[in-house]
Amino acid sequence: MKAFTYERVDSPQAAAQAVAATPGSRFVAGGTNLLDLMKLQIETPQHLIDVNRVGLDRIEDTDDGGLRIGALVRNSDLAADLRVRQRYPVLSRALLAGASGQLRNRATTGGNLLQRTRCYYFYDPAQPCNKRQPGSGCSALGGYNRIHAVLGASEQCIATHPSDMAVAMRVLDAQVETVSSQGSDRVIPIANFHRLPGDSPERDTHIEADEFITSVTLPPPPPGRQLYRKVRDRASYAFALVSVAAIVDAEGGEIRHARFAFGGLAHKPWRVEKAESDLVGETASKAAFDGAGDAVLIGAQGYGHNDFKISLTQRVLSGVLTEASAH
């Protein structure tokens, strides 16, 4: 680990001002991802800004019946909150499917959204990686790519976003609130928060360099049963090969409303609203659910070791929709 300087800040705007004042600086809260990257010298910030004292550690009801989640709310506290468990169980289940209890006790809401890919080649400085060193190449394209993307990828990068929480946030239409060094506030729909790799895979999100995440807001919960299913190589402490967050409202076997978002498939949580709207009015059946899977997977491409993800996505979605609509 290389030498760095350190400071603590006591307000969100002070955090944004501090990161703007020192190029190459990073925020640190739980440190569950950043410190690992620093030890491997994947990230080498010159300056760390400790944001644990800025006061954003509360979950509050909003006037419209939703929730505002402070950026420093720990993943364990968010998953255990009674309002989340009762009104947004898909979020609670997604959080509990991630990492380990010890990590969830430290990891924060804002940090979870900003965590970086777990691509093997990103973590190996001896291997070319456009995300780590733009222009060096993507080792995963011709290498071992079992965990990599089948949707939304580019010739520059086929990494996936690792968050379980973000997948649930995407199906719930969450909004990310930020403050800049100039004191201006911004609201970013979760659909627009993460980037696809394109020609600049080194950029994971649309957040600006001088912005600090203050909270995530959830709208009132939609009708229907909420489920989260994660397929992985082992039962704990493993990232998703394919995960699905789904909300289905069905009556008498007819689909009245459906939403589903995916993890493990792309550089961001993946959602295709047309696949959802096409299910409205349909009878819950394997044929209808397979059709939804076909719509989600338009343009999907495997790269050898991860070809199985395409058929696996179909099966997982069909199974989750069947379970949710039978309730």
C-alpha cells in the first residue's frame, strides 16, 4: 500500500469540497472495497476523506410513503429495518444475499452503489485491463470469462457490476441524491446512475468527480409480491452468476403488473421495461415467461466460458415469475 494523506469531514458539502480540492482523492466509509483495492495497488489515492461523521446514517419516511436512506446507513441496518422488511422485502433479501455478516456490518449504502467490478483481470495488475489502465486491452475477452457480462458489453470491457443491493434498487425505481462542491443538489434515477462500458470502461457511474452521494430515495412500494433470487457458485460470500429481483402483481392467473431486474449480466443492473409491459394482461404461464426472457436477452452474447448465462437467465426468470404469480 502506498502512502496517502487523510482527513475527516463533518458535512456532505465539506466532503464534496474536499474531494474537489485534492485531485486523486477518494471517500472512505466502511472501506470494504476500497481498502482491498489499495492493498493490491489497483487504487492508489493520494488522499482519503473519511465521511463517517457527516450524519447520513438514518432511514426516514418520505411524505409520499417512500423511504429516504442515508448514504452511510450500513447494509445490515438497512436489511433489518422493519419498514424495509415489510414494504421492500426484495431489498432486504438482496442485501442479505450479499457478502458476509461482518462485511454487511461495515458496508454502506453509498459505497455499495460505488463498488467496483470483481473481474479477475481488474484485480491482477500483471494483466491488461481497460478499466484499470485505459487502452491496455481486455484480458477477459479471450481469457477465462465465466463471471462476465453477456449484455451491454463492448470490445473494451465485459466486466459486470457486483452489487446485489443495486439490482433491488433498480427494480424499485430508486433515486440517488448527491451534493456537489458548489452546494448544488442533484437527483439521479438509478437507471441512469451506472454506465455501460462503451469506449470508457474506466468510468463506472455518471456521478461527477466533485459529487458526494447523500441518500437514496425509494418511492412508495408497488403492488405485488417481491422476490430476489441469486444463483452463485456457493451458498454464501459469492457474487451472482445471475440474480433476479422481481415484483409481480397477479390476480386469478392474470398478470396485472410486473417488474424484473438482473444482476451478473451486465456492467450495471439490467432491466428491460418492454419485457415487463408485454406481460401485462397475459396469463401466467411458462410460455409467457419464456417470452419475457427472450425480450430481456435481445442482443445477448456469450464469450465462451459464460455462454451458459443466457439459458440460465431464462430459467431463473421463469422460475421467479412462476413463484411470484402463484402467490
